[in-house]
Amino acid sequence: MTAPHGACGFHCCVFPPDVPGCVRAQRGVAMTQPSDPRVIPGPRHGSAEPYGTVVPVPPWLTKAVIRNFRLLRRTELSFTDKVTLCVGRNNTGKTSLAKLFEFFVARKKAALRIEDFSADCYEEFLAAHRLFASGEAEQARDTVPAVTLTLHISYDKDCGQYGPLAPFVVDLDPDCSEVVIRFAFALGDGALKEFFGGVPVGLDATATLEQLGRGIPKHFEMSVMAVDPTDEANVRPVDLADVRTLVRVDFVEAQRGLDDESDGHAAPIGAVFEQLLTAAEKSQNATWLEELAATIDETLVGTSGSLDSSLQKVRERVAPTLKAFGYPGLGNQEFVTAARLDSKRLLRNFARIHYPGVAGVRFPESYSGLGTRNLVMILLRLFTCYRDHTATSPESGIHLVFLEEPEAHLHPQMQEAFIQRLTHSVNLFPQIDSQMRATMPGQQGAVEENSPATDSSPRWNAQFVVTTHSAHVANRGHFSDIRYFRKEEDTVESGSEPGPARTVIKDLSQVTGDERFLRKYLSLTRADLYFADKAILVEGASERIFVPAAEEKLAAEKPGQMPQHQYVTLMEVGGAHAHRFYPLLKALGIPALIITDLDPVDNRKPKNRKCLVSESGRTSNQSIRAWSPEMADITVAELLQRAETDPPIAGGSMCLAYQVPEEPGGPCGRTFEDAFALANRALFGIPTGASTAEELEQQARSSVETKRSKVDFALDHVLGDHDWQVPKYIRRGLEWLLAQDGTATKADVQ
């Protein structure tokens, strides 16, 4: 029984009255599809739009959930409505993300291989094979892993029409404003026996997986389902063509052929100009290219006659040679020649880029710098993506554009300018397009330069996903737009052995703490943290100068053991701000050494007076006090007692290093300069006799209290003296950092 339109009580019925099956009224017929799945539905609840009025729907992709693809074992990525910046170290799954969209949505690859499944899936394949061999076919099928990509798309629930969303709306909730599309690459129906039957029992794991891998392209297949956001069991098969109508995916790869000087790739920018010109054919109003081809055909008529005569003369010259070999022989006709010039073929491979030189000499495209060519190439490729999208897709469709490493060949300032201006292309390209169309042959009413796009201009509902290794690109992106890809290892039950690695994606907009400070600090300085294996945070300029020299000195003492070949970033964050990085460092999960000062103070009047370590009561350093709740009111004596432990104070992936005595019970510096003097008494004329700790601390303080700045102090010893010792607290901190393998585990980020 079919419900009349609106009779169900839901004014947002997916289907018009003449189409059976209202999914909002009858859950039992939720699988029913209309004869035309793209039929324009009626107005949704709360909409005053009459039925049949087409109102553009601006949907946007909010989230992708990925299962079992390479490092993306169980991963979620939230998208921003404009630019999503994917950052992280190499081999953390950023490129795999684009490849998965390329496979499922763009369909540029026929099938996945066993190598494309996450490493955890290998044991699942083996377990399913054992279950099948023991006769438990149903359990075996449930155990076979599948690669899935689930897209969550939001839209305005008060929109007038669904447009391309219509085939995917299967929910019963009139207040729902989300559609869910699930792609799956899974074992096909009825293929269980064929997949496992030819693999004998008793082989080792490697041989079994090798044989199973051969069957994946044959027996696995792709499916696409619309999923009810309120009930995952309520699904409906949909056509890939409908998905592509709603979501278009384009890719601007990092390798754009700019440094290939071979004949076949000498003019990549010119080739893009050809694509822009010929793309106009896809537009319903663009008949000018056909008219141009007809004009060329008329011009070629005379040229063809001249070529006919020339070709005939050539044929006559070679005819004696052919006759000498018996051609044409009896019963065979002689051939004749004719020139055929195809105007459309002439309109290919015709564009060339030149740069003006001196005295009329023009330089070819390949003579320009790689950075400039890369920027021009990216912009033209993006404009081509825009033209293709607006020519072939509804204006309301989502356009997801993956942009891989745009920083290639660009100097830092150009990198920052590019990412800042990328979002402007959404409005700029329609404006440029209107101007271009107005100047095409046969078009009237040229658009004035810099005029805004009109309502009739093609809309570009673009979302950009930018993968980058550039701190400059990350600096200029919004902090809330950054998604950090981190490789994480599980541990086996014993807790000692690392398990298969997988990628965890951190949405930095969800990081607790002082987001405003972090955003401003990282944008004004450097965002190297996103790409480093390890990090060292120091308070001041003197430590920033000294720590690299200390690393070199320790490396000379321990050849092959210190981290010169690791990607370690050194950041000066100031003594009052290091603790503000704790939430971010915890989220990133990279090993981080925080080098700070004890900063002892005396509680006697005047309160919080700076004093020597031996006469102090507590520390005023926020980096120490904010380390953990129990250290908020810790005394200096307790800090020194804790520092006697080996390794030093560490928690998860972070280590806190502050001044400690060079030997138990000895004097202790309150700052880096004091500690350096006490570690190198001979250089500063500090006696090594039986003086008290307080006296030695005072002598160290006096020896470094000069009119020189702290920077000069560090430079004098780093560049001048070489026979000095690294203070114990810095040495121990660097040794701790060396011992970390750089791969986070779940325990590091709990």
C-alpha cells in the first residue's frame, strides 16, 4: 500500500505523489527506489517553497570514516568547509587518503590488492581461511575483512529541494540533515568457496596470504550504499553515477612534470591551456569551438588541393620501385594519394607558452623557474577542475579537490601566499569564468574587469584537502583546519612488543588548552612540530644557541648514538609559555624534551624574591608547576629529590629537564648560565675546595652576572671555548630523547 504525498504526516516526503514508497512513512519499503532516482522531491519540513521549485542545495562533506586501508586501519577525518590541511611526518597515510578516494569515487583503479589491506587484516584473512577449512562457512565470511569508506554529508534541513541528494535520503527523521554514503570493497556474494577453496590447508602464513592475494581482484567487488544516519541497518544500494553527481573528486598531484625536459613533456603549462580551451565544448552554450573548426575547414580546402598535387608527385616517384617488386600485380588496383586535414586534430597540441626576452627573442616555457611554473600550473589545474565540474555537475554538487604538496619548488613567501589565497579561488574562478565566456566568439556583453560573479555564474562548492610537509604552509593555515597524521603502534598483550602500525588523525581544533595562543604562536614562528620526529622546547635564546652545540658534543662522545640523523626540531617558547604547549604535544604524540629553569623564589618579604637554590622554598616556573597537579605547589627540595631519579621526570611522550646538582648534594644553578658555570668551574675560576653549596652557587651567580647579554654568553662559549662540559640536566634530557624511538603508542597519548 502506498501513502499519498503528505499523508504520512511528513511534509518532506522524498518521492512525489505519483511515485510509490515514502521512506519517511514506511520503514518497510525503505529499499524502494523511484523510477528516476534523481527526481526532484517536494519541500522538506519547515520550508515554504512550493513543490517543483528548484532551490540549490549547498551540501558539504563533514567526515570520512575509513576501515582497513593500508595504515588507515580505523580512522576518521573531519573536513572543514573550505581547506583541510593534512600534516605529519612521511609515511603516515596522507597520500593513502587521496588514493582511497581515487579508488572508490574516481574509479581510476580496477581493484585493490592484498597489500592495500591494513596489516591487521592479514591475521583476519588467515583466521577466515581456518574457519572455512573447518566447515564454519558463515563465520568465515563474517571474518573476511573489507575496505570501507563512509562519507558523511550535511545539508540545510530547511532546503527547498534535495537535488542530487535525493537518492541518498533514506532516513525517517524530518529533522535529520545528514546523508551517509558507504563504499565497500568486499568479498562478493557467493564467492566464499571460490576464494578459499583453492588454497590448501597447512601452508605457512606467507604462502597462504600470497595465494589468497591472487584471488582478491577476482572475487572482491565494490558496492555503494546509502545508509540511514539514525539506523545503520537501514541501507539502500545506490548507483556510482549518482554518487558522482553529488560528489566530484579531483586530484592535483605533487609530480606535475615541470622538471621533465623531454620532448613529450616540455610544455605542460601549454597543455593545460589546451584543456581549458577544449573544455568549453562541454558547456551547452559553447558552440564557438565548433564554429572555429568550421572556419578552419573552409580555409583548409585550398591547402588540401596543393597537398594533393605534392603527394601525387611523390607517389609517381616511388611507383617504379613498387613495380620492381611486382606491385600492384594482376587484378590489383593502384593506390592514389589524397590529403586530409582534420581541423579538430589541428586544435590539439597547439598551445605554447613563451616569455618575452631581449631584441624580440622569446624564451620557451622550460626556461622559466620551476617555482613560478609550479604556481602557474597549480592555478591552471585548479581552474581546469573548476571548469570541468561546473560543465558536468549540478551546481549544488560537492567538489572535493585533493592538492598534494603545493610547496614544491616554491620559496617560503610564495608558499604562505598560496595557502592564504586558496580559498579566494572559490569566488575568483566564477568571476574569471564569466569574463572569459563573455569574450568568447559569439558571446555578447563582456563583463567588466574585477566585476563580481553574477547569480547566473557557475557556483563552485569546492572543499580543498591539502597535504603538505611545509611548515610555511601550515603556519598560514588556520589552526582549526589542521589534521595531524600520526603513526601509532599497538602493543601486544605482554606490552613489550610493538604491534602493527596504524594512523591516527588528530583534529587540532579539538585540542584542549590555549588554542588562541598556540594558533598565534605557531603562525608567527614555525610549525615544525607537525613534521618532526622529536622536539626540544627551550625557554630562551641562550639555550636555543647552546643545545645544538651540546648535541654535537655528546655525538662526538658517543659516535652513532646521538640524534644528528633524526628530524628534531628546536623551538624557543619562552619561560612563561612552554606549559601552554603540553596539550598540543600530548595530542601530537611525538617525544618532546622541555628544557626549563628552576627559577627558585623565597617566600619571605619581599614575597617571591629571586634567590639561590640552596635558600629557596619553591619555584615560580609555570612549566614545572603545570606539569602535573601534584607539582603545582612542589618545593625546590622535592624537585631536586625527584631529579635524582634516572631517567629524569617524564610522562608519556614528554620529559621535563631543569637544573640539578652535578653531583649529589652539590650546588645547583637557578638558570642555564649558573648551571653552565657550575659544570665548568675551572673556566669561571670557581674553586673546587670545601666550600658550601650556597657559597658555590653565589660564586657561580657572580661569575655570570656581567653586562653581556645571555646570547653573547652562549655565543662566547659555543664559538670560542670548546673544552666545556654539558650541564647534567641537559645531558640527561638529551639522552632520554635519544632513547625514544619516535613512534607513539596508545599509552603515550592517554
